[in-house]
Amino acid sequence: MNKMIQFTIAGLLGLGIVTAAVAADITRPEEQILTRQAGYKFMAWNMGKIKANLAGDYNQQQVKAAANTIAAIANSGMGALYGPGTDKNIGTVETRAKADIFTDKEKVIELARQFVTAANQLAEIATNGDKDAVKQAFGQVGQSCKSCHDKFRAD
Amino acid sequence: MNKMIQFTIAGLLGLGIVTAAVAADITRPEEQILTRQAGYKFMAWNMGKIKANLAGDYNQQQVKAAANTIAAIANSGMGALYGPGTDKNIGTVETRAKADIFTDKEKVIELARQFVTAANQLAEIATNGDKDAVKQAFGQVGQSCKSCHDKFRAD
């Protein structure tokens, strides 16, 4: 439990809620947009793998690896990829991020905290391989994804 | 040490070296290409963060989070994203993967094993935050990336 709390605090740090000593190394806004989209895409693939495992034969190693990947990306500091100039399309680089995500910091922090907590819980539970518990934790991560998409992502 | 070995075995499983029970949930080749590129792009961002930390002020939490992300992605089973039809450009989706990566399985296994081992070592060492040790482990991951790019990625 203590380990999980530490992990969560690291996650909030990572999401840029607490100031980190080193700023984003990527300065070009279009590169920030592409990199955050890469993170979401890779998480989505891993969510899909867990979903497939829950629906069919359950491969604990695969679910654990997928859940670890989602949690690691959630804790990787993607807040740094929402820098100035990343609120609009840049040439062929398009973003679906709504304006509110750059201004409504209170809601961003709330949803980010929920997401990091849910992702860490899923990773912890997936280690044991209890399919029913994983199913519930997976649902919470999915709900957390959806809450943020509904609020901050254009269709 | 034992934990690291287990982690590595899971990684090799993930990379598709050992048959997994659940196949890739993504069947469209263009989506497989885009997803593997997302994984590499997100790893590159995290490598960049570690490099910046080693060159400047060292933020242990950020380095640990970045190293965890690289290791988790390395262990996530990207081998499943090199399915049939992903060896060439598909419409606007371009790949730099050389033909050999789909045929030279012995070399792929060798380089994948080196990469997973190096990424796991970096994640383990980054937990302690010994900057010099991290620097060495980081160099080994970078060398492992380069070995694969030199062999299997077109310029």
C-alpha cells in the first residue's frame, strides 16, 4: 500500500501537477502533440489487449505487461506535452484537445489523479492475476479514460 | 536478481519470442505499423528526458519514471506489431522496417533480448538514483537501440 502511494505521488509529479526540476526536453509544439498522441495510442493498444484477455483466454503475463505499460505511461509526465502552442492544429499535425484542458487546471488535476490512481491499481492487481479483480480495476481505468475524453477531447 | 530474471522472461514472452495465448488484437497492418511507431516515439521521448537529466540537474523521480516507461514498453509485446503486411508502406502509412526484420529471426531474438535486458537493468538502477550507474545503464540501452536501428531500420 505504501509502495502504491509513493507510486501515485510520483505519478502526480510526472503529470506536471507538482513542478519538476527538469522541463520538457521537447520544445517544438507539433512534436509535443505527436508525442502525447503516441502515448495515448500505445496505452489504447494495451487496453485492447487486456480487454481481449478478459473476453477470452486469460494470459496473466500478457495482462500484467499491458497493465504495467499503461501505468508507466500514466506516470511518465505527459503534462509536459501540453506546452504553449499545443492547443491548436499545426500544419498537418492535428489535435483534438479542447481549449479547457489548458485553462481548467482544477479539473485536469482531478481527472489526472483519478487516472494515475486507477492505472496504478490495475497494474498492482494484474500482478496477482485474479481475473475478476482485474476486470473491475480495468473498468475503472476505462471509466477514467472516458471521463477525460468527454470533458477535454473533441469528437 | 530473481525478480529481474522473471521480468526479462516476461519481456521475451512479450516480444513474441515465445508463443503467447492471445494474439495481437490489432489486425489491420497499417494500425500495427502506427502502433509500433507510437511505442518507439514514446520511448524516444523518455530516453531524451533521461539524457537531459544526466546532462543537467538530476531529478531522480523523473529518471525513474522515464526508465520505467521504457522498460514497460520494451516488455509490452511489440513483436505482435510486426504481423503480415506490415513490411511495406500502406497508403500514407510509411515504415522504415527493413525486410530482414521479418525473416532474420535469430538476429531479431538476439537484439530484442539485449534490449529488454538493458531496459530492465536501467529501470532497476534508476530506482536507486545513482547517477553514474544510471549513466552507464542508459548508455547500454542507447547502444541496444542503435544496434537494432543499424541492422533493421532504413535511413
